[in-house]
Amino acid sequence: MSREENYILEMNNITKLFPGVKANDNVNFSVKKGEIHALVGENGAGKTTLMKVLYGLYDKDNGEIFYNGEKVNLKGPQDAIDLGIGMVHQHFMLVDPLTVTENIVLGNEPRSGIILNQKKAKDKVKEISEKYGLYVDPEAEIRDISVGMQQRAEIIKTLYRGAELLIFDEPTAVLTPQEIDELFEIFKSLKEQGKTIVFITHKLQEVKAISDRITVLRNGKSVDTVDTEDVTEEDVAELMVGRQVLLEVEKTEANPGKKIFEVNNLKVSDNRDIPAVRGVSLTVRKGEILGIAGVEGNGQTELVEALTGIRKIESGKVKVRDKDITKFDAREIKRESVAHIPEDRQKRGLIMDFNLQENVILGYHDLEPFSRNGIMKYNNIADYTQKLIDEFDIRGGGMEAKAKNLSGGNQQKLIVAREFSQDPEFLIASQPTRGVDVGSIEFIHKQIIERRDNGAGVLLLSADLSEVLSLSDRIAVIFEGEIVDVLDASETDERELGKLMTGSTIDAGGEDSGK
Amino acid sequence: MLEVKIVENRWDHIKSMMTNFGISLLSIVVALIFGIFFILLTDQSPVTAYQALYHGAFGSFSNILNTLWRSTPLILTGLAFALPFRAGLINIGAEGQLLMGGFAAGVAGYVFTSLPGFIHLPLAILIGMLAGALWGGLPGLLKAKFGSNEVITTIMLNHIAIALTINYGINKLRTSSRMATPEIEPSAALLRFKEIPKHPIWGKLPFADIFTNPGIRLHMNFVLAIIAAIILWYILFKTTLGYEMRAVGFNSDGAEYGGIKPGKSMFITMFLGGAVAGLAGAGEALGTHLSFMSGMDAGYGFTGIAVALIGQTHPIGVIFGGLLFGALNQGGLEMQFAGVPSEIVNIIQALVIFFVASLQILKMYLRKRKEKEGVE
């Protein structure tokens, strides 16, 4: 076999078996030195497995790995680290109460005698962070800094350990749009310094924006490796899913009817008792989607929790079909035919230790036919669950499987199935496609549009501006807990929304809330 | 295909239950092996000691019945821990709930003097259960309303219950030098198995004579304990109430989103848990001692925690956990007669708890590993 000099990593014919599944099936994956290489595929395509094989976390059943042209045999992460392979996990491996510096040097501390040499450690961290433009306060405790900052600490950690090849497992899943831009700047500066980057993702825009080459996995097999400039997002999506995918949402003109949902001067406080929603007023009509655009943390979470009866409303009014539901609890609001896709499916949307049957009736468990006089009707629930599994194509083990064993996309489909099957007249969808693969996104978007066309009102919140733009009929922009403007979706663009979202050009106008 | 899937899943379910059972059994075996070492310290033969243990617990019909008798309060306090545990609460207060239940039932047993048995007995039992339920429900309410940590409040209520029932109650009410409330009326007594042969109704049973042995101490509360376990199993797994409890136990944020009020579920589990602990006390007062007696709690509330954990906090599993500890208590007595000090018996019991707890960790590890292998 001929080895090209400029490949830092070659993985040939990698096969990894799990009981009943070939997670990797003869996968070929090669990375050139100094490139940014995107590894894409739907959930369950085998991306993470491949990277865990590379990082020594899994033993491969077959195949060869070459690093800098030499065949290597990785027994564990330490072997990978010694070679110069670093991994930034999706869920950070950081110790909350320790400082950034302490976390970075953990396991490899500069010492004077037996004591940690704080100064040396700090200097080293500073040196790395300046070299790559990774600015982070070295003395801050991890629990006090933002997710984006935590990620930087993780990156510095891998660099501190001498990484030449950095693997990022879905690095943008936890970041805000601004943080994503900053991360990509970091990618570029790492590349300039000669580092090689592999990043796992299923967001196609990101792939186009930053990568040099793309390798696509599907069902455990490597489908193709392509140069980014030669392909469109649609091409990549087709490679991932194996069929044509509609990235653009197809929808007809909205046909709004009567007012279905109304919020009047709503005020809500956050967990620290600080006002988070400061007088929001909204109206949603039947058959229309009102999107709310905003940078995360501007009161969206509190707004939705208040509207769904989970959080206390300080003042203001909420009406469904002219019925005042301001004082209703979560159950009573559901009974008003209001469905809710919560932003955090693991924390709110599902009971992860419940199986599909038990999850698919959450919130409706005290209604017939799921129960009668307080007795659960598991036969009816099983029939219903099977119907939803078929209808919404929820894969991952059938109705007795626990929710936590489903992939993110299927978990989200499960929630969508549950909420939509009750035929809601009003729907609050919060981050409906976060962390979900392309195929599922398409499906969920279609479902939302279909609801709208059937006459339901929809309130959509998403950190993904393009999602808000493509789904919504009207868009309300939220900034610091206030609606700063309401726009017609067809007459605005990301640029205008971005400005409004950051409050840069708009004087908050109206009442002078706060201090 | 669907049918096949369901059958497969049932089989998986059975397999996982068998694994749980096997792990509990394994931990007992390991504990007994380690126990050999401690028995050897006392210069006794482990063979003789374990023979005595076995014989004491299962050696004869009356020994078996007495094993059941000793497991009765343990099953109930085990349930009192297991049910709130499923809703995410740690009920350390079964001891106090048992004392309140026992005291209330004991008092109800003697103050009503002219009631017929079919009213007096159920009334006394219900009063006992209600007293326990209130004593358990109070920390549940505090948790729901103010978020007070139930571990602390239940421990405090244990101390209050001891002071209230034993220190104050008995001293106020006793009529003899015996540290107990006055003896209950016969109309409030639970049927004891040894009375069956001479009983006007039960004595007519063809096999009534097998209970002719004054050494048999088993009474009807064992049957009530089994019924309680079955009812709690039904509530937990077959009713909306139980569905809500388990949802809260797994993820109270998710439950809240689903329109469930976590506080309400917490209160109800604590109330029901207290009720079964109260039934344990009522059974001891109305069946075992025929009065509320100082020391009758015998640490059942705390042993109940171990019983519940051995039973995987599953109501039916708790029955087996209770039987195990009943057998260890009953057989341990005979071990003492064989010359093994009672402390060693206690050590062996502690070893069982220790190994059950540590093998639970093994089980969690196995499950984690399986998940790691199976899911990307």
C-alpha cells in the first residue's frame, strides 16, 4: 500500500460490532495534516463509535489505524494522548468546583516537590490561550463560566497535553450562535498553527462554513469523502440520508383565522427572582406560526415555562380561545388543547427511565382510554404506542424500550408524536429540532406545518435563526425579556433579526422597565 | 411480529428479574461465607452454627411459622421505605411511624370495651394505620410545601414519637409495673394461629390441628402484610397514582411538565408508607404483645431499609427481603442456643446488608457497561 506523506491519520476497514449491530462496517477515514475535516452522518450512523475507536475507548474488531504513516495499536485514551490525539467530548470532562487552570493541568500538573506549582500552571495556560486566541479567565471556577468558556477550557486542556489532531464531538450542539462563530474562529486559528481538526456534526451549514473536506457515514458504513467546495448542502444531506432531503421547508401561504392565543403584558421572574420576562404581549391566530427569535437567555425559557403552567406568573394575562388560563396549572393548560414541545427533552420532555409506552402518555395518563377511574389500561396504551411508533417512525427497540436508549432524534420524535397525536389547537414548540439529525428535522418541520395547515396556532421558539425564518409566518424578536419588534417573516432576513436580537440598533422604547 | 416482540420483551423482563433475584441470593451466600470467619473467632464450629441457623428458621413447621411471624413487621417497614423511595424520597421515619401506629392501636384496643370483634379489630387497626400515616404524611407535607429535607424531618419525628409514646404515653397510661399500656380487649386481638384449633369458626378447618403448638407465635398480621404488599404493588404499577409517583421519582421536572404535581405525589407516598409502618406497629400491639409495649419496635424501622433494598424496593421483592431477615432473626436465636454469641448473629445480618448493597453497585456497573456497548 502506498502511503501519502500528508495524511496524519488513516483508518482503514474499521469494523466494530456491538451485540446485534455493526456500528462500524469497513469504515475508511483519512485526514490530511492541517485540514478541518467534518465527519457527518445521522444519529446512529457510527460517527461517535469511529472516534471512540480512534481514541482508544473501544477495541476495534477489524481494521488498521495509521498515524503519521505508522501503524498504531491503541489500548486506551492515554495511548491516543501520547500520540498527540486530543478529544473534546460533547459532555465536557471538567470538574465544576475547580478553576479553569486546575482543570487544564489536572492529571499532568507542573509541580514543585509535591505541591502544584500554581504560577507555572497559570503561565502555561496563558501561553496556550494567547497563542490560539482562546481567551478564558484562568482563575474562574468552571461552574461559574458559560458553556462556551467551558469548551475553551476543554480545548486548552487537549492542547496542553500536546494534541496535534483534535477531535470535536458535536461541539456546536451546546453553543449559542455567537459562541459558534467564536468557535469557528478558534478552529481557523488552530488550523493556521498547523493543527488538524476532525469535527463531528450533523448541521450542514456548519459543515459548509468551516470544513475543508467531508466524510459521510451512513448506517455504519463510510459513504464518501468529498471536498467541501465541490458539494452543496443538499448533496451532503442526500449522502447522509440516502435519499433526497428537503432542506428548505415547503409551505404554502398561511391562512390565519381567529385569534387562538393571547398574552398580555406578561411578567415572569427567573430562578433567582430577577425579572426575566418584562411585559410581553403576543397574539397567535389559528393557522399561523409565530416565531420568537432571540439570543438564548433573553427570557424565552421563562416565557415558555410560564405559558405552560410550570412557572409562576407575576402579572399579566394569558388567554386561550378567550378563556383566561393565567392561573391554570400544567395539567389544566394541557386540557385546554395546548400542546408543548419543551426545549430540554431529557430534563422536561421525557422520563428517561420510563419506557416508550409510559412516555407516550405523559400528561395524558389520566385520560381515557389510557386509564379509567385511576386504573391504567396498559392494553390500550400498548396499542396506541404501537400506532404512534409506526406513524412517526420511532426507531430504537419498540414500546418496551426505555426512552434513554433512543437516539436524540427518536426521543424528539417520541415527544412530537405524543404532543401532536392529541390534536392540539395550540402548540408551543421550543427548540423542536435541537440536536436532531437531518432526516428527523425534515419530518418534524413537516409535522409542524401540517398542524398549522389543519388550523392550529403555533408558537415557535428556536435558537436556530434559519429555522425560525423558514417556519414562521410572523416573527417576534425578544431581547432582555421584551418583544422589541414583530415582523412579517417574508419581509425580513437573518441580518435584520440578528441586529434586533442583540438590541444594537433599537432603543427598547415604550416603558422603561427595570432600574 | 409484534407478538414476538412482546414475548421477547416479557422474557427480557423475566430475565432481569431473575438477575436481580440471583444477585440478592449471591450476596447472602457471600455473606454467610464471610460469616464463617467470625464464627471461627468464637471457637465454634461454623457447621454447627449454620445448621442451627437453618434449623431454627426452617427446621420444623412451627419454626417456619415463627420465621413468618418475625418477618411480618419487617415486610411492612420495608414497604414503608420502598414506596416513598420509588417517588424519590428517603423515609428514615418508619420507626416513629410504627411506634405511633402501635401506640394508637394499642390504646384503641383497650379503651373501647363493648364493641364486637368485627368492628373493634378493624377499627383499632385503622386507627393505628392512620396514626402512622399522619406521622409519615407530615414530613411529606413539609417536603411538598417547603422543600424540607425528609431525611432530617423523619429522623426528628422518630425522636418525638419515642418520647410521645414510650416515655410519656406508657408512663401516663400503664396500670402495672410492666412498661406497657393496659392489655387490649379480646375483641381487638388479631387471630393467633395457635388459637385456631380451639377457635369456634377456624377450628372447623380440617387441618386446624396442625397449629396445635403453644410455641407458634404467628398471627394474622402476616396475611395483612402480604395483602399490603400486593395492594402497594398494584397501586405503584397499575394505577395513575403509581404512574405519577414513579414519574416523580425518576424525574420530577419531567413529571411536572406532564402536569403531575410532584409535591402531591410525595405527600401521598409518605402517607401510604406511614400507613403500612403504622400497620406494623398495630400488628405488634394487637397480635404479638396484646398491648403497646416499650421496646416492641426493636429497630424494625431501620432494618426495614435493608429489607427494602434487598427487595429492590419492589413491593413483592420486599416480601422476600422481609422473609430473609425474619429467617435470620428466627434462626439466629437458635444459633445463640448453639453457643454463638448474639453479636455474631448481628454481624452476619450486617454482612448480608453490606453485600447486598455492594452487589447492587456491581449490578449498576454491569448495566452501565451493557449500555456503553449497546448504544452509540
